[in-house]
Amino acid sequence: MARLKITMVRVFLLTCMLYAMTGYTAQNIFDINDRENIPLLSRTLFLDLTRAGENIIAVGERGHILVSQDEQIWQQSVVPTVTTLTSVYFNDDYLGWAAGHDAVILKTMDGGKQWRQVYAAPDDEMPILDIRFVDDQYGIAIGAYGLYLVSTDGGETWVKQEMNIVNDGSINIDDLTEFYHLHLNSIAYSTSGKLYIGAEAGRIYRSDDLGKNWRELPSPYAGSFFGIQSLENDSVMVYGLRGHLYRSDDAGESWIEINTDTREHLTNSGRLHNGRILVTGMGGVLLISDDHGHSFNLQELGHRHNYAALIESVKHGIIMVGDHGIEFWSRNQLGVTDD
């Protein structure tokens, strides 16, 4: 229990009970229309999902990976692990990586149907919380207790190292040891070529040289940031504990607090094709921005489900995952109909 995804750990441990899993074997196929009768779809904890071409890939506890081409039929992938997977990222329609507890990293080259393990360090007890590639060769995985892994060969091999935090005089040198033990929760790559990390205890970092050097940015909040998302140019937003959300338009040099009207923890975000920005939260909370992240409206979904991630659905509207498996919400239900 203590090793759940740190971006959700304090949340899920306090706000929900994980459902017991029934035993499934690989290659099971499930119909989303029968989700209430299939625990793997409706009661399994999923922590991330993404799109790879026509495929949608969801990852979660016990190493479960589900893939769908039509958003209705979901197939369970062959996976060489039973550890919880916290993050999934695809570079194109076929090449992708999933990561999670035991510092496990899996790689696929066929759109998520088959996976092989390329890295693991279970003895370190440092789960990976996010993984990101800037191209098909260079990737970074971050996680609990300052875990920082780098690959330069397409994720075939990974090197564990410390973040090179440049001390520009704003950091007390006595606190650097503490920095290297903070949970690194979320990583984002901007269109301007900058990397950002949102971390525990209100820490925010930026790299202007693809991770070779990092600088701690001034933080507007002492509580943990569970997610960070680059917007356009040098605009970026961070969000996390107790509904706090902040926006910067100068690459993190200064921040403006955005009112969210909620004290629920905020966990993940996504952009729709029409430019709207959505932020998931705990307790059935969803934030919606119609002005590119300058303001957000609170949407309460009428239940206490806890959401970990979302993507836009071609057929249904929005797909969200969390402690109630995979959920579909229509645009009308969420009030995000096309203009």
C-alpha cells in the first residue's frame, strides 16, 4: 500500500479502498458495454492512459495494460510483470513505454499489444511516477525519493543518476540533500524545448538543455504538485494538493493562482481538439477551461470517484481512469460540447 503511485498515494490511501482483483490471464477481451460485470473494467485501479494512433492504452495495478482500437472492445496485453504501472507514454503510433513500481520500465514496438521489460530495480523501493521522451531516443523517468533515470538509446538501457540542480544562489546548500529525496511527480516537455518537473513540497524545476542541468523555480505554494503541463510557448501550469492550481507565462519565473472552487486534490490534465483544457481530481471533480487555462470552471460529476488521468475520446467525449476503472463521459454530460 505504501508504494502506490506517489502522485496518488496520499490521496487514494485516505479517500478510497482498492478493490480486490480477480485472476485474469493475458489475451482476455472485454466489451466496455458490459463493464459493470467485468471487474477489470469497472473496479480496477488504472493510473494513466494515452493514445497511440488509433489505439488507446490504459495502465494500472498488478501490471494490467488494456488496449482498444475502437473504444469499445478492450484487449489485455501480454505483460512480463505484476507490479503496479503508473505511467505510459508513446512517441508515435507504435513505439511506447510504461513504467511503475519496482522502477519497472516496459517497452512496446507494436502499439501496446506486446511488451518487454527493459529495466527494473525492485530492491531500491523507488517507484517511477512519470516517464517522458523528447524523441525516439532520449527519455527521462522520474519518481519517488528523487528517482531520476535517463535513456539515450530509445529506452533499451537506463542510467540512474542525480538531477544536476544548478545553485544560482537561491538555494541553501545545506538543503540540497533534502532535494535529492523529494518525490518527483510529473514531467512535461514544452514546444519551446524546455523540460519541467512538478514535485513534492511545492518544488518546481526547469531544464533548458534537455535535462543536463536543472534550476529550481520560484514556487507559489509549499504543498505538493501532482501534475505539470506545458501550454503554448513559455506558458505552463502546475496543480496538486488541496485544489491548488497556478499558471505561468514566463517559463515559471512568476506564477498566478487560478481559482478552482475546490479543495480536492488535482491529479492530471489534458487538452481537447478545440483547445479546452481539463484537469482531473479526486472526489468526482473535473475542472474545465474555455480560455486556454486562464480560468477554470468546476464540474462536480455527482459521485466520489477518484480520477488519475483523461484523454479525449473520438466517439464518446472523454475517457477517464481511476479507482473505478475506465469511464466514458459524453461531451453533453461534461458541458464541453463543440462550439
